[in-house]
Amino acid sequence: MVALATATVCWMLSASGAAQGGPGQTPTPRAMAPIDLTGYWVSLITDDWRWRMVTPPKGDALYLPVNDEGRRVAEQWDPAKDEAAGEACRAYGAGGIMHLPGRLHITWESDTTLKVETDTGQQTRLFRFGGSQPPSGEATWQGFSVATWELSAGGRRGRGAAPASRPGTSLRVDTSHMRPGYYRRNGVPYGSKATMTEWFATVTEPDGNTYLLVTKMLEDLQYMNAPYVRTVQFKKQNDGTGWNPMPCSTR
Amino acid sequence: MKHTAGAWRFRGVVLTMLALATPASAQVDLTGEWSVVRAEDNVGNTELGDWVGIPMTEASRLRSAAWDASIQTLPEWQCRPHGSAYISRGPSALKIWKEVDAVSRETTAWHLEWLRSVDRPVYMDGRRHPSPNAPYTWAGFSTGEWVGDMLRIRVTHLKEEYLKRDGVWHSDKIELTQYLIRRGDYLTFLVIAYDPVYLSEPLVRSTEYRLNLNQQIPPYPCTVVTEVDRPKGVVPHYLPGTNNDITWFSRRYGIPMEVVTAGAANMYPEIRSRIPRSLGGFGPEPAPPPAPPRGQRPAARAPMIQPPPQGEIEVLPVRGSIYVLFGAGANIVASVGNDGVLLVDSGQAAMTDKVLAALGEVQREWVRRNAPKGLGWGAETRSSVAHRHVTAPPKPIRYIVNTSAASDHVGGNEKLRNAGRTFTGGNVTGNIADAGEGAAILAHEQVLKRLATPPAGQTPAPFDAQPTDTYYTAYMKLSHFFNGEGVQLVHVPKAHSDGDSIVYFRGNDVIALGELMATERYPMFDVEKGGSINGIIDGLNGVLDLAIPEFRLEGGTMMVPGHGRIVDSGDVAYYRDMLTIIRDRVQDLIAKELTLDEVKAARPAADYDPEYGDAPEWTSDMFIEAVYKSLGGGKPLPRRRPR
């Protein structure tokens, strides 16, 4: 029943017509957003500090599902070479960007597109609701992302919640067409056919803090022997304090 | 694909139907065996001095610097499980199952159990968290509720334990919020930890699990053995400034110690300005980080458990016929049963009416719980019917035991004694005719001396408030069972004073500790009256020798300190460890010929002060001064070093 409900709701919200909105019509994905992801968020680097806050040594693929080919490529990581080739943003692609320390600024670019900007690497991800077709051109660092609301099957609405608010709901984002990049900053690779599913959810605590949880499942037959599944956390900020745009760096 | 208005209306109807059809509370099935997805989040043992990513307070860093892994060879440490704040960080498999009410078919509890942990029920039936005076455990007390498809769990009543296995600690003030989020065959486990003692901000961590149809979590047998021969009472630890291992992580990875020790700041991106560029940072920058203010405390947050009302008596059961009355001054332990009432300590004089009222309630409850058994006696011999027609009045207070002569232990003696009636006989003082006219008061003879012959200028305690039966040997036993068990007073020499007793209820396996322990402050002792830090520590070690835990170093022999919550041997061991460590530090400073003021300035209890040092009646300074004096501080040493 839960799966049926979730699937049905996802289907309804993912249809292109949902973008139309207007009086008497089905609300747009923005209007019926069950959780508010917008605002500034700062990453919290805790247990995995040694692999995220600093760049691990070359070849450190500890705890990553790399296959032999992935390990071989990781051993060949050459930051200078990446930089010379104009590939300084390899660690800032969709497969790795959410793990880098930094801040997110999430806004609605339109009624059907949620925009995630990062200060580190100055990247922009666009989560498109509806049935848009992926572009036929070159793959990009951030790839092509399709978004759907995964409404929970039930759950009490939080006290004082807005009519559309449904705590416990997730935003699902499916990303493909990514340019090959690194999901660990020290050159551990994902390939051009990698795909990624992410879930964005929020939890609010009695002390007033709201946290954004981003769970990702990165899959790549070329360099991985299993999906890479992780959750990283961000804390909501009141404003853009600390927003510090920095270009991509290979170090 | 085009979508007509009719199609959208249809979808709207479906959406409405779904909303109506779904239950008030989501019920995602979490049951099953879950294997941890090994990742950077759950690396198991961390390296020494790996303090990054944790919002450690100054006290936390000091405590971690004192931590010596060989402490885990102590008998009181060997079979401990991982606690709820840590277990999901280790690479342990998880099993989840649920309890379902047979009639309503509601899920009344989820159970979570990891390898090397204990079963943790998460109650879904709306019950409240217990009083802060209730026992604390490794698993803690958990309640849950659904937030959409997420299960949110609140955890309280956790024993202190590690957040990382390299000696990064949380206190027993910690509270957790946990979220379980299932996405297909994956489960995300999020933990938000709040610790007003050792964390300056919430600590947020997560772990992923994957459903595993072929997993069966094995048992984890453990037997306590003597792993290291060492003199009794030794607690391994590093004295301040002697632990070179805490720089290991920094040295191995080239991360500056100022980053490693930055506390909450090293969770945020700005810390990169202090990390060398060769490691992916932007630093180092010339300006050092601002030092955290001394005694830094986290922002105030409403705790999940609330204390009982001030000025009221709270009664909690310990085991069998043993109860504790909180709120009358020192804790009062009560044995309640067919023989009447035995009290350990009598609280403050002003609270005795409320104590008597509370005891009446306890006795009525005891009578209800111990109502006559059902049919079954022989038809031609006796009948149980007569018993069913009688509601027995509360039995009198027969004995009061004073664990010391402190005013909040003996203040209610007179009134409570006169409200009771003892058994005739025994070591009766005064006129034999008085023997049945009040409860007997038992204590070490030094208590009688202090109450009857106080220093010049002070008034003796009223005759009826003074002990009637005293002892001067190592122990005193009641000469008969009371409420079905033996009761033993054991003298603890030179502890709080020179007249201390602990009281051992041997059938219920409960020990009243008196002033040996207070869970909210350092132990109070009076050097002028014969007290000493070594006596306190020896007393606690003696208690640990008596106590037998039930499972995984918790439960079993339950103990009631003079002040604070109910404890077990795990809690007592922590308290013993703390006092031993502080004692060793002060002893070391005395050996270096520091004056009392210099010792206080060295803050030898700084890592424990946030939890124990704030009690106005017994501050950290007062405690350190007492420790200093009891160890002979300030006296000339046999051989003075040249200055």
C-alpha cells in the first residue's frame, strides 16, 4: 500500500502537466512542495572528516566500492594534469559535489525547477520536475536531473504546518548524463555512464535547528563493484553568512 | 505526452482517495536483518587523537587526553556493550523487529539490536520518559513516533560512554534524536546527539544499512577475567601533559593540532582556512583561532526528561520490596513489607510529614501488589477467605539506619522514629521499657558521638533523634531477616567521615551507598571529621567487589547513592574512575610541591567540572581543597626539591 501510494503520487507529480499550475488547476511542484528545501545550508563534516575536509592521499579508496579498474584509475590521479586539461572541476561534479565542505543555496528557478548552487566550486545543479527529456549534447559536470516528490503514505502533519507541508517527505532526484568525475576528491572515479539517485529530506529539532539529509546512491558499472550509498548532512542557516564562492581546485 | 483537464481532475480524485485511505500514522516496515554499508561514516576504531568532526568542549578534550586504552582491561569495563550513541557508528550488523498488540494489531514497540549491543525497545505506545532519578543503561530509554515515513526516536537515560573509541566521551546527560528512513532495501540511520557536558553543539552522524536476508546476528559471549595484574584500585589514565598519543592523528596526516582541537569549528567549511594547501585547505592563515572561552557550555536546550517538582517526594521502586524516596534531602531507601518499614536515612526534618505520607502510599501499593494469593490451600486445614476481608493497615517503621551524621541524612530521625515502633530486644539503649516506643535507629557509633556530643557551642541532637543501636566493628547485621531478607550495615572507614555505613539488602541485592556517591556532584567529605578521598575510593572499590552485574555490566546489584539517581556497578565504576583520576592528579601536583592555590589554578578536575562541579553546596574548588588536604597537601615533604 505504501509503495503503491508513493508510486502513484510520484507519477502524478512527475507528469509534465503539473508544471502548468494556475487557478483551478493542479498546483505546480513548487506550489505543492511538501517540504521546504530553499535557503542556505552549510555542510556538517563529522565522522568522515578525514576523507572530506582534507584531500586524502592518492590511492586512498578506503571504504569505497571501487573495482580493479577504478582502483587503477585512482592510482593515476594527477591533479596537475587535470588542471592543465581544464578538468579542475572533476571532483565538483554531481557525483561528488555534495560531499565537499561548503554551502548550498537552494532556490526555485521556476515553478518546475529547483536550483542548487554551491559556493565551493561555484556549481549549479538543476532539478527538473516533469517529463523533460535529457539534452542530446555533451554531458556536463552536473548532468541532467529529474525530480519527484516522494510523498509519505501517511504521517501526521506537524503542528502549525502549512497546508501543503508534509514532514517526512523526500525529494527524489535521478541524475544521468554526467561528465566523468571523482566521487572522492583524490581521483577515485565515476564514469560517463554513471547514474545517481538522491533523496533530499529535512528534519527539524526542538532546538530550532533544521537539517538537510542528502542520501545518494551512485552506480557505475565501469569503476564500481557496488552502489556507493551515503548520507551527508547540512544545517540550515538563517542567511547567506559564510557564503564563500571558490572556483574548482584540483588540490 | 499531453494531459487533459479531465485527466488532472481524475488524478486529483485519486490523490484525495489516497490521502483519506492512509492511516494516521505511517507504518513503514523496518523489520529484518540489516548489514551495515561500510563507508567513511562507520570505520570502527579510530586513531588516537582523532578528534576532528566532533564539537568537543574543552572539558571533553581534557578528558580524552587522560584516556588510556588499558582502562578497558579493568573488570568493570570488560564486558560493556556499545551504547546507543556509538553503536551505529561502528560497523555492526543490525536486527529490527516489532511488537504488535494481539488485539489492536498496533505496533507497540520496535526493537533494535546490533552485534555487541543490547536489545533496545523503542516504545510506540505513547508512554513518557521516566524520571531522571530512574536507572540509566547502555541502551537508554527510547520512544518513537512516525514523521511521515521516518521513524523518529528520542533516547534518554544513557550511561556515559564513548562517541569515538579513542576516548572521546559523552556524559550521562546526553540525549539523542534518531531517525530511521527506509528507501527500498536501504536504511538510513541518523543520530543527533545533545550533550551539555561534552558537546558544544549537536553532533549529527549517519550510517547506511542494507537489508540482508542471510544474516543472523550471532551472540556475543563475554567473560570477565583478570587481564592485567595490577594493584587494587589502580585506574589506568594519563596525567595532564603526559599523553603523547593524542598528537598521533595530527602527525600522521599532517593536520595541525589547532585544527584537531578546534571543537565545533572543525565541522564547518571555514576550518579549511587553517588546513595546509597541500591537504586541500586554504591555509594556514596567520591569525590563530580564538580560544574557546573557559568553561564553554553549549546553548541551552530543553531536555527531553523533566525533573520531578521541587519540594515534593518522588518514589521509585528499585527491586522487590526496596524503594527510594527522592526529594527529602538525602535519598531515603525504604524496605517495605510484612515486617514493616526499614529506612536508610531520614532526610531533612522539614520533609518528614511528606516522607510519612509517601511511605503510606508505598505501603498501600505494596499491599495491593502483594494481595493474598488465590485459592489453593487445603480445604480441611485452612481457608484464605478471612485474609480477603482484611485490608491491613500500614505497618510501622521498625528501623532507621543512618549512613552518616550529615544533617540531610538524620534530620528526620526524631519524627520518623516516633512514628514507628521497633521490635523489643537487641542492643537496647536506655530503659528497656522504651524499646517498643519508637523505631530503632542504627548507625556506626561515631554517628552517635557526633549527634550526642557535638563540638562546643553546638546543640546535641534530641535524644529521640540519636541512634539507639550502634556498632564499632567492620559491620553490623540485623539479627534476623527483615521483610524476607538479611540486612547488613558495612562500615566504610575514613570516607565521608569516620562513621559511615553502607547498607546491603542481601535478598533484593540493593546497596544504599550513603555519601559515598552523588550522581550530580563530587562526593562530599569532611577531613576534620575523619573523611578522605582515599576512603571514598576504597569504599567504592569495596562496593564494586560486592556488586554483580546482571548482563553486560549493567543491572544486577542496584545501588542508591546519597544524592542523585539509582545506579548500578557500571555507574559506580565510572564514578570510581573519575575520583581515582582526580586523586592521582592532585597527588602528582602535591608531589611537585604546589600550594593549594596553585593546585586549584591547575584545574585538576576541569574535564569533570561541567557535570559535577557546579553544586553550590559542594563546588569543584571545595572538593579539590578537601582532596588536597586529605592527601597531606601543604605539609612539608620528606625531601624537598631544590628550587
